[in-house]
Amino acid sequence: MIENAVSLRERAISAIHVVEAVSTEFNLQSIEKVAGSVLRFVNEQRYLDIAVLGQFKAGKSSFLNALTGTAVLPVGSIPVTSVITRLSPGENNRALVTFNGGGVRETTIEDLDEYVSESGNPENEKGVAIVDVELTELRKWGGARLIDTPGIGSVWKHNTETALGWFPETGAVLFVMSAERPISEVEMRLLEDVLRYSPEVYIIITKIDLYSEKQVADIVSFTENALNTNLERSFPLCPFSTVKDTRKHVDKIETSIIGPLLVRVDEVRNTIVRHKASTLIKSCISYLEIARQASKVERGELEKLKKAVFEEHMNAHYVRRELLFILDSYKNETRETLFEYMKEYIKPIIERLTADFLQSFPGWKGTLYSFTKQYEAWIKDSLSSEIKKLLLEEDRSSYIITGAKKHLSFYLKSFRQRLNENISKSLGISMHSEEWGELVFDIRRPDISISRAFDFHLDMFWFLFPMFIFRKIFARFFAGQIPGEVDKNIHRLVSDLTGKIYREMDRMMEQTLLYVNNELKLVESLMERTPDTAGRIDEVKHKLTEMEQLLHE
């Protein structure tokens, strides 16, 4: 088995190198990028990576902590995981932080939060490439390494991009979804992407402690049926809770997933390597087929295709106008939709802040000046916390963006169909069906604006207002400022989100135009292959086909 694994690895690496060379020769940039990721996976020999993937708030980090039996990963109500974290067996508990520049720093498990969490390392400002955590608790699993990934779909764009970028390097996959919501269209699309890179996928449904046994059974049944209907295959599925019967759930995953994977680790790795390399080769061949057919087709038919592609290029101005029209319809409803939703939160936030203020104020000490500064710092921190929570709860921003993205995706599908029909009519072949990449929504942390407690420098005359006499008066005054501050900052939040949604829609439009333009350029480039290059294309295709067949021997 080991000899077969080594042989397969060598064949896969050779095939990937050929794909990289072909991608460079024929300018297949998207294929070249994926080839690099697949190569990194094939070169990893020490561990079988088991990636934990899923949407934000699905409970991935809590699940991993329970699975490993140690609270190593930070958890919380806000997005916490901001970089890829690999958990592997070790003689001692420690963490190695690798930075984008190549430097490595050893740190303790207790200080891990400073590098892997959104609070300790906001937007990955420290430039962390990856974090490797060694745990003595994982020595029982030997060759398994668990991968914690940032949640997909959180309000921070870089987290989603980090997780999506890791997909080609996944080994086996534990796909985590929460019992709190039925499987979504986004999760279905994510699973489709995952299946392109790994055939070993298992479903974990977390937070089942929130429901009765009957409800959990219904959730499991619904999920299984949805997966079978949409993806036309079944998945091993394990319910899980970090609150109730956790040990029982961990034991089940160890015996039904982890254990069997390790028993047949060479077979699993071989299956994944074959799957990744084979998919990569087939994608490359499908593009080469366009060049081959273009080099052989009669000049008249090729000119018709070139004309069709040229007309698509000439329509670029009209395409932009059409996309602008589509997005304007979404932009026009953005501000009103956001405010109608946000205003429902104003009164509850005011009530919570007022109650918190009245509880905190009796402990404040000092002069009117120091009271004023304490109030301004308190209201800023408290409002910031409330608005961060609101950003995590509200879904109107993503709802608007998702609607626009679906519309643009439909437009791209129509473009692809037109292009494919022209190619099929002229060359007698169909293009490789390329998935449109995930568009992610970018919201930065809220900027809180707090007014001075007084419109004039009354606090400078603190000596005129001894607080042991005027404490209650100023307590009422400060409390009276809270509604205005909340209302002002909710309006600012709506304006800020509206602007960010506009910019995100514009970015999506530019991505759409870039995609269309790149596809047309690629087809044009492939069509320029002259008849005397047909032999070279056939040679490359034949070599890739042989390599793909060798992977399965």
C-alpha cells in the first residue's frame, strides 16, 4: 500500500507539473492557480488533513474544542477565527505562528487568541499566514491533522476569502452546519465546491441541544433529503452538541469518522489525490479542446465564431449599461430597507444602555470633569458593542447583496450559454462548465461617533458643581443623552452600510465584466491557434489523458 501511495504521488506530481506548463503555454491562468493548491496537498505526506468547514456561527471552533477535549480555540458570539489553524499531535502543547513574510514564532496555547481571533488580530493585521497547534491530546489519532477555518459569510470579507482559498487544499472534510437553520442555498453551493476538491465529506449538525429528539430527527431527515435532491448523493451525518451528551457525540465521531479514516488512511489519501489531480487534468483538457477544434475547423465557421466573440466584445458598453440598470434597482431600495429594519432596534438599545448606565453610574467617582470623560468613554464603548452585535444579527445587508449577486450570476449564466452555443455550433464541442466564484460582502467594524456631553465647556467649571450635591441631576442629564446618541449612530450606521453596499455592488459589477472579458480573451486566444499547432495540442492532450488514466491504475 505504501509503495502504491508513493507511486501515485509521483504520478500526480508529474501530472500537475505538466498541467502547470500547459497552463503557462496556453495562458490558462485559472487552471494554473488551482494546480498550485493541489500540488501543496499532494506534497503533504505526514498528515491526513481533516478540514472543518462551514458558515459563520455554525459552531466550528466549539465543535473542535469538544472533539479534541481541550479549549484551545477561541469561541464567542462574534467572528473569532480569522486565519487557518492546524491542530496536530505533539509531545508538548504549543503553537507555531508562520507569518506571510516567512518568519515563525513559537507561542503558548494561552496566547493563541492574539493571532487567530478577530479581536486579537483584526483583519489579520499581523500578517499571519497559518498557525500550527501541537496538542498531546491528539497523539491518539496519530496521522490526522484537524484544520479550523474562518467562518464563511461573516461580516468580514477577509475571513470568507481565507476559507474559500483553502478549498483546493482540503483533505477529508467535516462540513459543519447549525441545527438553528435549515440547510441554505449558500451551504449547498459551498458543498458543491468542496466536492470538486474532495470526495470524503461528512456532515456535522451542531447545536442540537436546542431542540427535542423529535425535532432533531426532523432536522436530520430534512437535511438528508435536501442533500440527496440537490447534490444527488448521500453523506454520513452526525448530530452534535457541546452542551448535552457531548462525550457520546465525540465518541460517535471518533468511531464512525476519524477511526475509519485513519484505518484506511493510505486508501483515503490515494482517493483524494486521484480526485483532485483527475479533476484538474480534465479541466485543462476541456480548454485545450477548444484550441484543437479551432485549429481544424473550416475558416468560414471559425470566422463566424470570431465574429460572435467580437460582437460580445463590442457589446461591452451595452453590457455595462445593462448591469448598471440591474444594480440601480437594488441600490434604490437599500437605504430605506436598512433603516426600516434598523429602527426596530433603537428602542431596545436605548433601554439596555439606560439600564446599564444607571447600574454603572453609582460607582463613578471624581469631579464633574472626570464624570463627563467617564460618560463619554462609557457611551462610546457601550454603543460600539451594541452596534457590533447588531451587525452580526441583521441580515438585510447580505439579503440585498445576495439578491444582486443572484441577478448577476444569472446574467453570467446567460452569457456563458450564448458563448457555449456559438462554440458548439462552430466547433462541435461544449466548454467546460466553470463555476462562478463566490462573491463576498465586505463590512468593516463600525465607526462610532460620540458627541461631547455638553455643548459648551460646562465640565470645565466642575468646582461650581460639587458632585455629592448634583450627582442625581447629572445622572438624569447623562441618561437623557443616550436616546440621541443611539438614534444618531443608527442613522450613521445605515448611511455607512448603504455606502458599503453600493461599493460592493460596483465591485461585483466590475468582477462580472472582468469575468466576461477574460473568458472572451481566453476563447480568442485559443482560436488563434493555427492548423500547424493542432499537432502540438493533440500531443499535449494525449499526454494529459495518459497521465489521468495512470492515476487510476
